[in-house]
Amino acid sequence: MNKFRSSQPRLQGTIAFALVAAITAPAHATDGYFQHGVGVKGKGTGGVAVALPQDATSIGANPATATEIDHRVDIGVEVFVPDRSAQISGNAFGLNGNYNGNGANPFVLGDVAYVRPVSDKVTVGIVFFANGGMNTVYETNPFGPLGGQGDAGVDLKQAFIMPTAAVKVAEGHSVGASVVGVVQSFKATGVQPFAGFSADPANFTNRGTDWSVGVGFKLGYYGKLTEGFSVGAFYQSKVGTGKFDKYAGLFADAGGFDVPESWGVGAAVDVSDKLTVGVDYKKINYDSAPSVGNSIASLFQGVPFGASDGPGFGWSNIDVLKVGAVWQASDKFTLRAGYGRSENPIPANETFLNILAPGVVQDHFTLGGSVQLSSKAELSAYVMRAPTNRVSGAGSIPPMLGGGEADIFLAETSGGLSLGFTF
């Protein structure tokens, strides 16, 4: 205990850093624009966590798993390197070329989680993490020939703050609930050519950073059906947020940018006393957030940007499947591996505007591990690689903008470390 107390100033500094990173650093597209998992252990297992809790951050995936977690705190830091680009061809107005959107790289993210049992049946906790966003900076503006000035890009940051409570309702079965608080910011630059299609062109681009907040909820279930076999499920509501007033002419409903709803199920089985395998399925309903899910097609039917139920990025709802394994190599070492497959949310006819937000990676390969530093402390790490995925445009640039096609590309590499302390 004295060792832990002597490390408290260092621990408090690490927590503060992780909180700042979670709130100020942009996350990036993996499952659409959401992270592929929560916490270093979960991410190292391919993002599997709905029925496979491994540390305090697991409550971010399924609040009911809190009852399976000891009194502990986990602090994680991650370095994220996306590789985003675009290619335009066949355009009559001079947009043709290859464009690199990596004007800002790399990014540092953070997460912090704390769980505490308060009785034999009730456990409470809280988790902070970055779980959505997109950043692009095109130093050569793809829209320059149409009048785009300066760098082109967007910077969306989202941090989730989730106070959680879970209750054992029967032997081996728990339910949980979280308040889902979201703090988000947004900035757009260099897209002046599209302001003429806006209901509020003065609040469309180059307006600096704007902020909004919102509140929703998440419900979860966790159950041990037999010894060594568990299942779980969650539902997260759409999070209605305040409007980005500085971008009231860009986003539907005068600056609205809600967080889409999602739901999922999972299962985990102990194959042996050393090996556990888990699988998660998740559905993300991007069409529940008009600025994300609405098609740009309505723009060419007379509905301007920023209007009620106006044009958006045209993202489709997606299915996500994750598979992961945890191997207890020894009392001191644990190894992890995983794979995740996300559907591509961006249709071929929506690629032009999504040069700004090319959230198209689909395959995620992960490795991870933990080492027990003492009876009360452990160090965990993970790496993830999402290979380049290309979405080729088909009818993506309208004739009024010179026609042709926009192809978008994204690849990602990330890695992280976390410290976990039990009490």
C-alpha cells in the first residue's frame, strides 16, 4: 500500500494527461468514425469487449460488465497515425490530381476508467475516452480550381464521459446503465466553393473551432450461461447535441451534429484454462444523425446545406464483426490478438464530399499483451493496423461541378500503453 501511495503524484499526473488527451485530441475512423474498441486491452483483442471484460475501460463497451471487474483504475495513452488521400479524375474544371490529406499527424489519445464495487450486488464506475471523429488537412486544396482557399479539411473531435452503475440481478446475470455525456468540437477550412449552396453561407467554412455538448444513455446486459461461457448485449441511444452555430450553414438543421445510435451483442468462451475466445457484433445507425447519414443528393433537388433535414455526408448504416483471443501464457504474461471487419459506410456516389472525411477502412488486425508488474499493478500494450482501403467514385461529382470521379483512400496504424492498478 505504501508503494501505491508513493506513486500517487505520478499516477495523478498520468490521469490528468489522459483526460486532456481524450478531450482535446481527434479520434479517427475505424468503425466508420468510431474507434475500433475501448481501452488498450480491448483494442488488442480486436475490439471485443461486450461479453469479455478485461479491465475498467470495459464498461465503455457494456456497462453491465462492471460487476465482473475488481476495484481498479486504468489509464491509457495511444498514438494514432491515419493515412488519408484522394484522387480526382475526369473533371472538366481542373480538379484532377492526387491529393494527400496528411497535413496533421500523428495524434495522441487517452482514456481513464475507474470501477468500484459498493456491495455484493452493486458496482459503480466512470470512463473517459475519445470514441469518434475525423481529421483531414489537404495542404494542396482539392477544391482550389473551384475557388477553395488555403488548406482544405475538417477536424471533428469527440470525447465520451460515462458514469456507470451495474447490478447483479441473479446469480451470474447483471444489468447496467450509463449516462453518455459527449463533448465535441468541429472546424472546417478551405471549402469556400460549396458555400454558395448553403442556406447560411456566412457560417459554412473557416469559422474557427466550435463546441457542443450532448447527453444520451447506454444500457447493457451480461450473463454467464454456463461455466466458461458468457454473453452480453448493449444499446446506446442517439446522443442529441447542441448545434455548431459557426457551421450552421454546413450541417443539417442549422448546425446539428448528433452522435448516431448503436447496439450490439457478444459472446466469450473459455476454450481451455489458458485460452478465451470472444466475438462481438455491432450495428451503427448513421442514418439516425442527419448531418452524417443524409445524402448529398438532396442538394441537387433544391435543399441547401444547413436546411432542415438538409444534405449530409451520405453515410450508410454499417455492420461490424470482431473476433479476439486472450491467452494466459503464464501467471505474469498475457497475450492477445484480434480481427475486426467493418462495412464501408460511404457509397460510391458520395465520395466527393467525403474527400474531407474518408472513413473507409474495413479490416483491422491487432496484437496485444500485458505483464504483471506487481500484485497490484500491470502494464498492457497493443498495436493495430488497418490496411489501405479504396472506394472508387461512381457518379460522384455532379456535372455542375465538372463531373468526373473522386476516389478516396484510408489506412491506419495505432499503438498504445496502459497502466492498471487494483486496490
